[in-house]
Amino acid sequence: MNSSFSYHTHYPHPASTTVAKTQPASPPPQPATPQAEAGEVALPSNSLSIPDILAWHSIPQDLINAMAGSSLAAGLERMITFSPFPLLPGIPMALGGASGSGKSLTLAKLAARYARQARQSNGRIRRPLVLACDSTPGSYIKLASILRGCDIDLIKAYGGLSPDLIDGYNRIILVDLPGLCVYSPTAMAEMKEVVERTRASLSLVIPAGMDPEESTDIAAAFHQCGAKSMIASRMEQSGRIGSIITAAACGLALTYGSYSGSINEGFTQLTPTILARRLLVLPG
């Protein structure tokens, strides 16, 4: 776990008390373990408790303890911020993440969703604009291929593009950032320059199944660069999704979850109850 980040439990330590020598000291009260509540799926096995399941997802024990209390959904809501994706017309939104995180597919899902809204608006909403800022060989062709058939505008904008040079009025603007390694100061600095040049908000894409410690490092680095939200990708490809929980606990608001490789399917606003149900559904 990144040494610069720590989880903070909401449970106070029991106050120290003086106990008479003739009386045995009472053990300190333990926080109740999270339970499944009405509307959540049943436990997958009578032999597994919810803390056991969370540990199987590689969620750190201190975070499991901090989520303890009433229901699993309530614990998630207490430790993680859930919110709508903060995408507004005219304000560029840059999607970033590690190479191979599903960032381009996630961007395509957003573009396809808003392209449909534009078509259904009878001209009141303009079709989305996508700025391709990844100059890696083949990245533009890959993005164009994913977006083929979508009613969007795609522009090469290697190194970023000032919004003064485009007409962003009343249209969704999405920025495809290069995949990077957050442990490279040079790569992080270059990403930050693109975001600043484009005057974009920054959101992180984290795939399910990533090592939770690494997802924490990535989320903390993006949070330091100004990211305030995240999208969970590839939830259909992984059994363990602890990386999503640990990343969101770094202070990023959890928004959408992606459950399909199709740009027109499996893109859902995550809530504490939906995420609790997903955690309780184990493979097999």
C-alpha cells in the first residue's frame, strides 16, 4: 500500500478506563461486521462471512474494519463517495489511466451514449466531440475503429488543444489521454500538460482485477493531479474487484461501472447497493 495514503476508520478507539484489581478487564468492544441487508444477494456460502468475501477481493483489512457496522451497502456508502459522472456541455473531460485499463472503450461508451442523446434531441443537442491526444502509433486508428458508426466528431489533438480553437458550445467534449505509468514523473508531467492545455476536468479509469495496492498508487497519483472522479472498467472480466474499492477510497467519486465490451451495453451508474451485490457474487 502506498505509504503516503492511509484509510481512516470511523470507529473511535475505546476510551481507556481504570478497572479494579478484583474485577477482570472487559475486552474492548469490536465493530460489528457488515451484513447483507434486504435487497442484497444472499451470501454465496454459509461458511463465508462478508469480511471473508471482502478479504477474497483483496480489500485491505483496515478498510474492511472501517466498513464494518450495519450493512455492506451502508459501509460502502460511508467509505466511498458515489456520484453522477461530472460531464457538462462545453467543458472538456479527459479520461486517463494506465495502459490497458480500458480507457478508450470507456470513452467510446460515453461518446456513444451522448451521440444517441444528440440524435434524439431533434437538433437541440450537438453531437459529441472527441479529442484524440494519444500520439502512440496506432492509437488514433484504434480509437477511430472503436468509434466507427457513432455520430461523433473525432479530431487529432496530439499534445492537447486549447478549447478556444474549437466550437464547444452545447456539446460534450471528451479527451482521450495517452495510457501511462504513474511511477514515471515524466509521463505524469506530460499528461498534466495536456489536461491543462485542454482546460479539461480529469477522471480516472480503473479496471477491475488490478492489484489493489497498485490501484491505490494510481488513484492517489491522479487525485494529486486534480482528478475528482473515476470509472470502473472491465467489471465483466474479473472476479476480484477490490481494486475499485481501494481506488475510490483514495478520495475519487465512483461514477460508472462498465460490464460489457460493447460500446452500447453494460454501462451503469454505480450505487452502494449495486456494488455490494457485485462484491457478494463470487465466480462459480
